[in-house]
Amino acid sequence: MLAYIGPGPGLAVQAPALLLLTGILVGLLSLLTLPLRWLWRRPKKRGPARARRVVLLGLDGLEPSLLEEGMRAGRLPHFQALAAEGGYQRLATTCPPLSPVAWSTFATGLNPGKHGVFDFVHRTPELGLKLAFSEVSGGRPRQLRKGRSFWEILGEYGVFSQILRVPVSWPSGRFFGTLLSAMGIPDLRGTQGVYTLFSPQPRELREGVNVLWRDGRADFELPSGSVRLHLRRLQGQWRLSWAGQQLDLQVGRYSPWCRLQFGRSPGLVKFLLLDDSPQLYATPVQLDPERPVLGLSYPNFFSASLALLLGPYATCGLAEDTGAREDGVLSPQQFLEQAYAIHEERRGQFLHLLERTPVGLCAAVFDGPDRIQHMALDCPETITDLYGRMDELVGETRARLRPGEVLLVLSDHGFKPFRRSVDVNAWLRAEGYLRVDDRGRPVWPETRAIALGLAGLHLNLRGRQARGCVPPEQADDLKAELRRRLLEMVDPLDGTRPLLEVFDNRQCYQGPYSVDAPDLVLGWEVGYRIAKSAGRGEVGEQIFADNTSAWCGDHCLHPQRVPGVLLCNQPLRPEASLLDLAPTVLDFFGVPRPAALEGRSLCVD
């Protein structure tokens, strides 16, 4: 459970044992007394509740057409039973239909103009990129999403909530409940998930770090410190050792979670020996949930409680290593094995919390469907198995419900094949809106627009951008011109128009943070999406290209092409959207809807 492998694990645990035991006891006492301490705060009065307990199960990226086909074919009996008991409908998603945008709207009941998350990234004044929903400054994390989550509102009325890995919930503020965060949590490098490959020869990697063996030794270096690894073969068996620990490895088999100490920062890593050359893969270094250098949960001890009760687990917000799969370091099967191991960790945590939430809200989001469909949407057998596993999870959840309790199952968006990439910055360059120097960098005095992120086009607006060249009075005309010409773009392969719509930000967003939104939002047709390099602000030579990467499925499309799903064991109003989930959950508990919420309750009177 503590991930110490090989001789001497007792010594490794014994030194801090008394301190650790004291922390556990204090944490458990705090957790047990949390309801009593909150009751002293005299919660606001609420109306009659429709349910004593609401269970909310989020399945990131579940695709309606695949779910519907599976239910028709009889392969998904638990989804079928849930739909028959209450109802099923497609769920309108956000613009753009990206996970951080969608789950932020789900949590707050606000459009992006009011919660401030428009993409995975935001533009900087220099037209660079920064993470859109969280940051670490001075060693302290800060959530950038605005607006209150519905579980925070529930707490004000005395409703206890247990929240498991809802994206864009890090770091959490104080509320009446417990929460383990998800998307936004960095790895120990400070990134959103960078793996390491130790190899005897240099290997070019796009998404990871390559480290060379020197006589079987290598330094595993992070900003907080380094660990010397030693890999040697003894009587036909590979043995990895570090800092007094050792681990026997077999080619093609993942190790358990291993604790490595980088300076003062403990981290968790799984190793995978890829071959006998030897090439050794190391997952992104997870913050250790027992001793995280940055808080992972609310209360802070909650992450440690889960680890001590259920075992170590992945903590990084984007833990499934799609980057290693894209680089060809992990095979399709090795990626799936990793993704399902993470799924099982979260499944165990969810069922554990579900049994310990007899009253109130228990909500969890599983992001395995999103990650697996990104990498394997073109593999029917894998997708059939994935949806079957999600059906089993729904069945396990339904079996734990008591009469009158509510179960909501939803996805934030759907999924479609990704066949052709479009370098929007190459198009802007070809059309004269963007100029680059000899090194391929934008020449800002002559660049009027640039694509940044997965859905946005940004004007180089004078007064807003550090080197802006577009006068504010010309912005509307330029946006109209860009929209018209982008919609006229044709794929030379077959004459398809890849963009179904180009939205002016004023069509999509209302609220004080709309000024931070992209000026135009790209709504792609099925099969297309922006080139990843263009999303990073790079400018290539070729506008259209076949997608040959392992990343074969996507949802960066027009919102109408990728709606989510919504099932409930009670009837709900039709034409639901993600905006409606927050007021619906509040209504089930008799909590009045705050005026700021934009959605409507789906509860049937």
C-alpha cells in the first residue's frame, strides 16, 4: 500500500510512523466531527427536499450515438434499465465543447462569460499561453475559475457533499463536505503530465523527457531534486534500485506505485520496462497523496485518508498518459492497461465514498472514457469494452441506491473521429493576416490575428495586447471578414468545408469575463480540428494534413455535433443543457436557486 518494494520497507516506514499515525488520527477525528462543526454555523433554511441523497456519476466524453447503439443492441443493460426507470436524453454542451469549459459550467450553472474558463489555456497580453483554470504562485495554488460550485451552495443550507475528481475543482475552497480534486493538479515537474523515458540511445520525444543510461545509471531530475536510478541485470532478471530501495522488473509489466524522494518532495511513479535494450518508462511523477507538497483535497488530510484506506493512487489532473501513447513509447495495450488501472483506483474511491454518504450529495467524474476514446475511437472492440465497463459501473451504483434516492449519469460532451487537422495559423499566414520572421515567430506589428488553444482565434488588438496592431475601431470589421473567409475555406482533398460555424464571442458569452474570451470561436465539422501545433501558437507551412497520430478521436467541434448524455432514475424535463445541472441538484435538496444561475431545474413537479 505504501509502495515501498524490496528489502527494508519496514525501516522506510518506521522512522515517520509516530508522526504519520498522529496525523491520521487527527485527520480522522476532524473528518468525523466535520458535520457537527458545520451544524454550529446555523445553515440557511431550505424548502422540502425531493430526495435525501443524490448520486451524480460523470462519465467524461461518453458519446450519445455509441451509447444509444449499445442500448439498442442490448449490450448495456444497466444504462437501459436506468433510462427505462426515469429517462434518457442528449445533453447540450458548451461552446466550445472542451472538458474544462463544460465541467466549469456544470459546477457553477454559469456560462463561460461568468466563470471565465474558455479553453484549456488563456492568452497572455503578449499573445502567449497560460493554463486557464489554475496556477501556482509563490508555492501556493490558486483556482482561476470564478463562480460558486453547487456543492458550496448546498453546504450553506446544511447539505453534506462528497466530491470526487470533478475537473477544474483545484484548489478547493472551504465547504461542508470533502473533495478530491482533478484536472488542474500538476505533476511534480509542475506540468500537466510529462513522462520520462530512460534509454541507451537518444530518442526524439514530443511529449516526454528522454534521459540516457550511463553504465546502467541515470539521474531522475525534477525541479525539486533528483534521484539516482541504477538498472542492472542479475541472473536474467532486471533490478531497479534507488536510495536504498529496489524493485525487480519484468518486460511489459507495470510496477506498483513507487515512492521517490526528490529533495523534500515525495512523489509516486510507476515504472514499465519496455524491452531488454533497456528502455524504461516512468509515468509523470504524481504528487504523493499521503504527503502532497501542494494540497490535493479539502480538507487537506482527505487525500491521505483515501490513500491510507485504499492504497496509493494517481493524483495528476491528466494522469492517463496520452503523450506517451502519441510518442509511440506506450503501445495501445500498455496505454489501456494504465488507463484502466487508474479507473479502478477511482472506482474503489467512489464506491467507498458512496457507502459513507447516506444523506446528501455524492458526485464523481471518471475521465477514462475521454482519454481512451482520444486514443482508440478507431478500434471498435476497445470502444465496445469501454462502454461495457461504464455500464458495469452504472450497475454497481444503482445496486447501492435506496428507494427514493436520485441517480444522475451524464457526460460533458460526446466524441467523433478526428481525420484531418487544420493549421489555422498557416491559413492566416497564407491569407495575409499573420507574418512570421525567418525563425517562424510572429512579427507582431504585421500580425492581426493568431490561433491559440483548441478553439479560439485572437485579434492582436491595440491597447489589449502588448504589441497590438489592430485599432479597436476596426475589430468588428476584421472579425466579420475573418468569419466569412474561414467559412469559405475548402479542404482540397474532397471539397469539404471544415468549419460549420465561426462564432463571434458575443454570440457565446455574457458576463464580466467575456473580455478574456477568444474573439472568434471555431466550430468544426466532424472529422476536423485545429492542428495541435497551431493550438500552441506555432505557425506551420501546410494548412491541411491527414491525422496520422494515435490521437484519433476528438470533441473540439461545433457543439451541436458532440452533445453529451443525461440519464436519471426519475423523469426530467426535456431539452436539458449542462447549465441546468446545478439548479437541478439544488432543487432535489429543496435549496433555492441563486439569481446568478442561468440554467433551470429539470425536476418535474
